[in-house]
Amino acid sequence: MKDQTEIRGHAHSDTIHDSAVKHVTGRAEYTDDLNEPSGLLHAYLGLSECAHGTITGMDFTDTLAHPGVRGVLTAEDLPGVNDVSPNGKDDDPVLAEGRVLFWGQPVFAVIAETRDQARRAARKARISYQELPHALDPIAARDAGMGYVTDPLTLRRGDAGAAMQAAPRRIKGRFGIGGQDHFYLEGQIAMAVPGEDDDMVIHVSTQHPSEVQHMVAHVLGVPSNAVVVNVRRMGGGFGGKETQMNLFACVAATAARKWGAAVKIRPDRDDDMTATGKRHDFVVDYEVGFDDDGHILAVEGDWYARCGFSADLSGPVTDRALFHADNAYFYPDVRVSSHPMRTNTVSNTAFRGFGGPQGVIVAERMIEEIAYALGRDPYEIRQKNLYRNGQLTPYHQEVSDQILPRIFEDLEHSSDYRARRQAVLDWNAKGGTIRKGIALTPVKFGISFTATWFNQAGALIHVYSDGSIQLNHGGTEMGQGLNTKVAQVVAEAFQCDIGQIKITRTTTEKVPNTSATAASSGSDLNGMAALDAAEQIKARLIDFVAERWQEPRDRVAFVPGHIRAGDHMIPWAQVIKAAYMARIHLSAAGFYKTPKIHWDRATGQGRPFYYFAYGAAVAEVSVDTLTGEYVIDRADVLHDVGRSLNPALDKGQVEGAFVQGTGWLTCEELWWDDKGQLRTHAPSTYKIPLASDRPRIFNVRLADWSENAERTIKRSKAVGEPPFMLGISVFEAINMAVASVVDYAQPARLDAPATPERVLMAVARLTS
């Protein structure tokens, strides 16, 4: 009997995002759109106006007299522990207690009948401080003896010191790398609804529901089983909702418990940006030794990070910066060290790439330095130093899946790189105000949580008696299409149209002990867990069908819309109804843990990554040397996602990551005044890329010939973070354009971000 045509929404197909229509029509529900319980109260935070000081007084007289105010929460009102540290260091209070450690630290929360009342009343509080010395940047913190927020790390292989001394050529440098605000469209928000006994239900915009659950339980002094956390979707996260939402959920939950009513908290964008952590900015001191042919012989480097007042995720972030300090290049002898400095600023946190970009860009800076010293095309130096299979990283993981040579060859040809670079050189040789630059840069990015225990996931599938399917997993949807991809995996497993699968909100009631949707591993982990659940149900159905239709198990197969038993073609719904009547269990909990990975931080050795994702980009820019302004004339991207689960979604992720990475390196600048107040705290003062900032010509392709060598879900590769670093090609192109004003006699050595101001200053410095 001839099978039907393929199902709709199978794996590897361009399937529309499950919420796409809802997004563009405004029908997608976010936390602030949920129906509000009767008697809902609103909370608003009061933030410190001192970078470091002892609290000498708190006067809430005018605050409490404001119309609609029910009360004020301070640290004394927290029934459990005043800490939301994600690593158990007890260094991250919900509300300041006794002293403040950065300008913008939450000190209290006002609870009122409306959000406007709470917000206005919070402004009326009078907090007094005895100011203490503060340090804002990592070098100032180092010189002031502020110390580390967490243990540093050193990765080494060979004898970098001796190899450096023996190298024919050596270059030293210092590189300032700016931070970045997440600027998610949907800000931080939480709504807590109290129940009977100790029960508390939290609706929150978070990438890590289980962490919210544990933190709320910790602060309320109740077991985790009393707290339920629900997430339908987020309006963006980028890492900013991996730990930073803990504070807001805990404030809402504490107020809900104290006043016996549902409480919602949603800060203004200004307060959100002031009170929540960002991408870590670094100052990196590096030295590279190389030969006359451009081969790297030795590398040493120190990564000083602005971590903020508490550890948060600074340990793993600064670790990952070192893991990617080599990017795609083999360093025969290497020593790199992290310095997670304590500063009187907001505690920095996860951001797309999780420290990796701050390592990768230093590798590219060293390549650039070598190329300029030798008068060569940086692309040639990149080719010479690419990893070969069998070589070891600085953390002693063997590279075994290197595909960058093929990516380079493909992209060089499709982008016409050689001819365009010559055209750029010819243009700049004419002189003039407008200078051009072009750069081809790669990325090699490790995939897995470096905290090995996070590399696990669960899923729950129910098949109902009418044949419809409900899917739940531990990942969270923040616009990236995770739910769609996991549903595609299940659709293919059952050979059902994706329309038969309902994806439900992420909730700790269904899948416990979830890992954060981060580290680019959402599809890898949750897709495999969902497949495990589907395979359990399939095995039961195969047994049932084989017995009912009297066919051997190997003659039973799932085909589009049916299950075939020998010559019998039985519609899916009919099989499920019969299985239900025969009391076959049609529900399963799936589980997955990533194999092969291990990491010993004490020795700095192991295999922290299951595999590497690769990519490359060519960017061409035009720079106005009189104003420092520039445009991206063209960008060509070729990125490796293995066998893509959904090429349309993956291409969108690559495009978005490239633009966001470009924003980090060109226009997104964080600036604190000398008192420690963040001044770039709103759209009026913080510039993210606009549609007009995208490359004039933007060619993005997936390496459709690639297939993951490891057994990932359908042999796909992660796509969330790796292409972020391809924006470095724009930064490198700008550096080339600037260096042309002195005929490339020396590199521009721009710090990041390369704002027009910095570009103009570099031109002036080079030509003075």
C-alpha cells in the first residue's frame, strides 16, 4: 500500500514559528497580558543613589502617606534568606541591608493599589548614606585592592613564558572591550499569586523557571514544592533573564505573602537598565609571539572583568572568555588567566555568548596585530593558524570536527573576497575622506554548559484519546523558536502534522529541575528529551498494534498520519482510540543528559564542550574620517548549524545575532559618571542598532552540507550564540579603514565599541 505524502512540520523543514501570527497581530500573551486576579496590588522598587555607602536612615513618612499605598518592604520583611545569589555565595541581597554597593541597588519596595501610585510613592522616600570610596572599572578595582568576586582561572598548555622569549617577533597590547545591555523588548516582570498553606504561583519572564522556584522558596523560607513558576513566552532574554529576574519574582512573592493578595512588579525601562546586570566589559592585556611567516608560537593574556558587586554568573562567564581566547587558532604554548574583579557597579551576568565574544575578539586582535606587523592580509594569517584536527585547545580538549577550511573556501569564493579586498585597497590608495575596510573573520564556539550538571533536560508528552498531543518541556520560549523546533521533533517521531501538537507553557509543575534556556543548548537538550518521551510512547504503541493486528513488531511502522501494520494502514486517531480502550499508557516523561563531557576546573583540563559550531563572515564598511561615522556596505555570512531543524528559524537567528554582535562593537556604549551612576539607562541615551544600521547588502547562508559529527538531535547544531561573534568582522573592517589613513603602517587598535567618537580619535591619533 502506498504511503501518504510527508507530514506538515517535520524536522529539517521551514516551519513557521508557532507564535509568529500572534506576534504580528498582538495576540501573543506575555506576563503583563495575563488576566489580573481580583485585588491585585503593585510593587515598585526604590533604588539607591549612592555607589558605595552605609545606610544611615530610611524615612518613608511621605511614601506611606501617598494615596493607595499599602506599605513598604525592606530587608527586615523577608521571611527567609535575603539572598538571590545563583551560586550560593550569599552575596546578592534582594534588598540592601545596612549598606549599598552600587548606584541603583534595590533598597526597598513600595506596595500600592496601582502601579502609578507605587511608582510615585517610591520617589518620595528619603534614604541617607555615609558615602564610602568606590571603584567602577576593573583596573581601578584592581589598583584599589577590591579583590575578586569569585575564584579566577588559568588555562595553560606548554611553557608560554619560555616560548615567548624564544619567539622571533613579539607584540604586547591592551584592549578595552565594552559591555552591553540586553535591551529585551519585554522588560523584567513578575506576578505572584498566593494560595493556601505556603503555596505561591509565580508568572514571570524568565529563562530559568527552576531557579526562580528555588530562589522564591529560599526567600520565603518554604520548600520548593510550594512554589510553581509559569512561563508561556518572553519578549526577548539574551541572558538577561537567566538570573536577573530572581529579584523581581522574590519581591512580588514576599509582598504577596505579606499582604495576602496577588502582586505584580514591572519596573520602568530606566530602572530596569539601572538595576540589572549586563554583558561583562573587560580590559585585556595580551602578548603574542610569532615567526616571520605569521605562525603563532606563544600567547599570554590577562582578562580583567568588571563583574560588579557580587559574583552572579561572573565565574562561568570569565571562564568561558578564556575557553574562547583561542577562537579558531592553535596556540602551541599558551597561558591565559581571568581576573573577575569586584566593582561598585551592578552585578554583571549572562549575555548571548556568555563571555565567549570577549575571548574571541582578543584572538582576532592578535591576528590583526601580526598581519600589520608583517604587511600581510589578516585573512592569510587566519588561514595559517587555524586548528587542525587532533590539536589541543588551551583547556586540553581535542579538536576533531574542524570544518573551517571548507567554510573559508566556500565563503571566500561566494563573497568574492579577494577581488573586493583589492578594490578596497585601490579605493583607499586614492586618499580622500571616505575610507573603506573589509575583513573575513571566523568563529569556533563550544556548545554545552561548562557547569556539567546543567547539561540535562526533561520533557512530558500526553497523547489524548482523540489523537491530539500535548507537549511540555523544560526550555523557555523567548522568540528563538525553541517550541517550534521541539514540536517538529515530536511531529516527525509520531509522523503527525505539527498542527496536532499543542505546546504548553513551561511550568515547574510538569517538568522539574530544569536547566536555564541558555548556552545555545535549548534545542539540543529539550529536543532529545522530547524525543525520548515520544519513543517511549511509540514503543508501547508498536507492541499494541503488533498484537491487535497480528503482525510482527518489525512490520509496524509510523507513516504520515497513520501507523502501518503489515498491509494494514490504520489512521493515527483510530490507533490512539483503540489503544486508550485497551488501557495503553499514552503519556511519558522524557529525559536527556549530554554524553562525553567532563571538566576539572582545578586543573583547567577536560572536555567541557560536546562539539563546536563554526562560521565565518565577510564585512565591508565605509568610514567618514571627518566625522567618525560609518556604514556597513555589505556582509556575507556562512554559518554551520549542522542539519538544521528549521532552516528558516536558524537563518533568522544568524541574522539577528550578527546585527546584535555588530551593535555591541559599534554603537552600544555603557557609561558611568564619576559618582557611579549609569548614564546610558534608556533609549534616549543608549543606542541599539536600528533597521537602517543593518548591512546595505546582507547575504546569509547556512552551511547546508554540514552534519554534526556528534549524535545531537537530528544531527543539528546550536545556533543561538555562535553567530553573535561574526559581528567582529565589522569591527575588524572598521579598524582596517582607519589604519588606511597611515597606509596601514600600524593597526588602528580601536577599543570596543568603535563609536564614531572613538573612530575620530583614532584617526587623529594615527595622523598626529
